[in-house]
Amino acid sequence: MLRAVLTLFDRWQLTVAQGRTLLGDPSERTYQRWRNGEVATLPRDTVFRLGTLLGIHKALRYMFAQPERGYTWIHTPNEAFGGHSALDRMLQGAPTNLAAVRTYLDAERGGW
């Protein structure tokens, strides 16, 4: 899961600081170890965040036939997030902010 999310961060063109925030602010050293494939046991909070981020990615893949549109969607201002982007909402840092974006996308695509 971690490797998939880190690849997703590259496709979303996130900075290191943004990626760390979305993963719950691991230390820079830990984040770089993860990037290098050195992964030990992950905290539960990080595992939750990984699952939510992959759910967001999955929802965007269902919504957009062209993956690039989904990758750019997170940067696009959206009235659902007060005129800010989904990324802005997620970067507020709490797991509930990630969950809010996923819930929005699930509702937009018709849920389960």
C-alpha cells in the first residue's frame, strides 16, 4: 500500500512536505526510508491514511476515463471544499480531512 501511495504522490506532483502531511507527518528521515523501500511496521494512523488515499485514487479512476484528469482534479478548486481544492482540504492534516474527500468522491460517483 505504501509503495502505491508514494507513486500516487508522484503522479499528483506533491512536494515532500505535502506527502509527509498526508501520511501523518512522519519524520523526514522516516519518509525518505519509506521512499527508498525501507519499511518496517507502520503506525495504525498511517495504515488508515494509506487506505483512504487509495480509496480516493480508486474513486477518481472510476470518475475519469483519463487518469491524468484525476491526477489534476485534486489541485482544482471545488465549491464542495469552500472554493479550495481537495488537496487543500487533505493538507489540513487530520484523518477526517482525508475521509471527507473520499466521502465526497464516493457520493459523487454514486457510492457503493
